[in-house]
Amino acid sequence: QVHLVESGGGSVQPGGSLTLSCAASGSLSSLYTMGWYRRIPEKQLELVAEISSGGGIRYKEAVKGRFTISQDKVNNIVFLHMNMLRPEDTALYYCNAADENDAETDFWGQGTQVTVSS
């Protein structure tokens, strides 16, 4: 089992910045791709950014150039640095750990709310 705890959400004005953190604990012996997803009300869960164990990174097109995913492998923390936030970035953001050796195994955090509003 992998336990994920997100933090760093909050309210910010358009154009502002926030950094989300995801602290992982538990059985971390496998290789995981760490991802940030978000759920906008009445819409599907969508991938925002992910980083593989080898450092490969992928972003949702709408956040490219504004969001940056990074990780602290020593402390098992994954960050999502969000700049130039827009009202359409308002969502519940979730951290995900997907086992790279087992497609059916992944873990989710409880989510952290990001609200972008003037």
C-alpha cells in the first residue's frame, strides 16, 4: 500500500501561483509514475501532469508553460508548481501513484481544492 497526502491548495486570483505537494509513504519498493489529476465539477477526471520513475514528464496541453511537475526522491514528495493560474484551473486536484510494473495497481490521495477567482 502507498499512502498519498496532498497539500498546498487554496484560493488565488487569476494570474497567481500555487504549489501543490504530494507526500508518499508506505510500500515504495516498486517503481511508480507520479501524477497530478484534477476533477472539474460535472467533468471527467483529467491528467494534468505526470512524471515517471525515470524522469519522463507529460503535461496536459492547456497547462504547458504554466505548470511544472517535479519530485524530491529522497523525501518521496512530488510537487506541482502552478503559475499564471486561470479560473478554468479551478478544480479538486488529486495525486496518483501508478505502479509501472502492474497496470492494475495505483493509489490516490484525498484531493486538495484549488480555486482561481477574482
